[in-house]
Amino acid sequence: MRQLRPGYRGQDGRLVDDPLTAAGEAPSVDLDGLARLFTGPGLWGEFTPSSFFTGVELVWPPVTPTATNTPLPEVFADAVAELCADASAVAVSLSGGLDSLAVLTHVLALRPLRRVLAFVVDLVDDSGMRTATFVRGLLADLDLTERVQLVVVDPAHCITEPAWSPHGPRPDALPVVNATVARLAAEAGAGVLLSGDGADELLAVPRFATAQVLQRFGIRGARRYLADMAQSGPAICGELLAMASHALPVAARTRLYWAANWPEWSPPAVSDVLAEPLREAARAWARDWVDATLRAHATARRSWASADAFDAWWPRNYRPPTGFLPEASPFLHPDVVAAAVALPLATRYHPAGVTAYQRSKAHVIELFPPALRPGLPDRKRTYRAALAASVARRSATPIAETIGLLDPDAVARETDPATRMTVAAVESWLSGAVTAGITMPCGYGVRR
């Protein structure tokens, strides 16, 4: 099943898919690799910073933009067909947003027809609406109710743990919920579980694209884009600064972009939960990572918009399947990725959309049949409160504390949801590594 995923290079120089194979006969946990998860880029950059085994390098394959005469919806449809080729029943994790809904509509268009199951985790969004209520209404409005078997999952009743993976701590916010969905999908006979993962990073319009939108859509389009960007990041001041920065030398322009777009990483910080002896090395890695990113932007002479689009998409994290059935996203299929990154940035926006949400996801809107577009979701559903509640209780971290990774007092004081999620993910992964016989720092655990 083709998905964008990393490779690993061990001491013998071979590039392999499995980090344990790259690690050799006696794999051991890399404490510095885990520490990088608690830097600013590691916590909020939504990417895997390194391998988590000593002597193993994480290597992402290069993404080469591939211009094609085939429209993106056709490339996407072919990817969905490929991912579902061996499945007579297909499950889709449906959030109520545009991305997973696009996946669902393409699954429904497959021939021969499949049995289609839509799994909805019934979280309460930040507006107070239950996801299942919204999705039921959405499917009814789109006349899809009779074609989809809707399965509502109560997050309070989810207890299934995902399988341990050598790829590292899981980056998903609700791993137990996601594992429960996968288990239920497998038990229902689905041959694959699809999601809309990666769509925002790959296809959403970047910031700082006023000049490109102006060139494509004229003054009215640019004014609408500016109004939409007023609610995001550096807002209108950032857009104006981006246009003015073209007069600067490339290196200065790039550093100004970084300061405006990523002020929290200028310079990058390290979380207090990380044990003090590891902080300086983690901070040095984060600084080096920022410097390397800036050099790459300057060498490629990227505009602010191009740099923002690149930073949103690359580097990536990798979320392995939870262990019950194949899992994939068409947005992470190599053919879709190559076609999408070749498209002009301005085409990601369309001023004719009903709301900023739809205007900023023009390519995702294009994935739907025209007859369905009037009934599509018009706002992004957010779940900040629900995610914060999921980590309201402090995680016990006996292994992370014993090996000298985390400071227990700082962990007890920590309130940031992203940091708490990472703490829980790391401890869970370490526990699985001990069970798997992986060598731990400081002699914790057992050798294989």
C-alpha cells in the first residue's frame, strides 16, 4: 500500500523500512532522539525529528513535483481506487470536515461498489456541537445516508491500545480512540481504513500569498484573501511585510519570514519537562534544525508564501497503523503528493468560496462532484477543549523518569495539552520498547 513514509539507515549504510532492522542485533533507545520531541519544533512542528534508536538515521524520500495533464481529482480518484483495490468493504474515519468527506465521496464512486462504513468519533467540538449530530445532518443533506453505514464511536468507551511500533511514539492526539476505530472497522469486515490525514498540510492555501492571489484573481480576489488572512498568524501586517520583503537580500528576507511566521521558534525553546542534563543538546539540535531550514529556503530562493507552504508540509510525521487492518490516506499517496506540490500556490485559494474555510481549500472542494458542493461544510470544526480534557490527568512516567529523560516535578506542573500528549506518548512507547526487549539507557530493561 503506497503511502509517504520514511526509511532508516543504520551503521551498514543500507536504507530499509524498519528501524529495528537498521538498528542491528542489539537495538537501543536513543535518549537524545526522544529529547528532541520536547523542543519547540518537536512539540508543535508536527513532524518526527529523528529515529529513536542509537546509530539509526531517519531518511524521508524526496518529494519531486510532477506536473501532469491529469486533473488532481482524477489523480486522487486513482489513488483511492488503488488503496481500496483488495477491499470489498471500506471504512472511512469521518470527522465532519471537508478532507475526510472528500475521501468518503470518492470511495462511494468506486466501481465495483463497496460496502462503505463511516466511523464517527462523537466528540463535542468547540462550538458545543456533537460530531455525530453534525455528520448525520451532513450525510442527509448530501443524500448519502442510504449509501453509508454510519458507526458512532463514544470516546468515553474507547479502551483499545494501539500496537507498539518501532517507528516511535505515536503522533496522533487520541491514539486509544483511533485504535478502537481501527479494531471496530476490522471486526466489521473492512479491508482498509481511510482518513483525510495530510490534506491541510498539502493543499491548504499558505499565508503571505497576496501577490500570487492578486496576479491570478485580481484586486477583488486579493482583498478577500487579505480579509481571510486577517484571522491567521501575522495577519494583514504579515501580508504587507511579505510583499515589501522582496526588496531585501535573500538571506535577510528569509530570516524576516521566520521571525514573522514562527516567533516562538526564534530562537527555539525547550520544555521544562525535559530533564536538565538533556536540555542543552536538545536546544542545540533545535537551533541547528532552524538554521538548516533557513538555509534551504534561501538556497531555493523561496518567497514567503512558498516557504510557508513548504514548512506546513515538510518535514512530516509518520503515523503507523494501529495494528488491526491497513490504514491510509489518499492525501499521503505519492502520486497525489507529487501532483499537488506541482500546482501553483495561488490555485489553492478561490475567492468564490462561501466562507474562508472553503476559499482556503479550493483544491479539496474540487475533489467533490459539482452537485454536492452547495451542501459542503462551511467551517473548520475544532476540538481544543476535547483534546485538552483527554490529557487533563497527569500521566505517570516511571520509565521516562528512571532513564533520565523527564523531570517528574516539571511533568507534574505542566499544563500545556501538546506537551502532556507527548509525555503520554513517549511513556507508552518506552513501555512497549521494554516489553519488546529493547535496550534502555542507564541499563533499564533487558537486552534482546
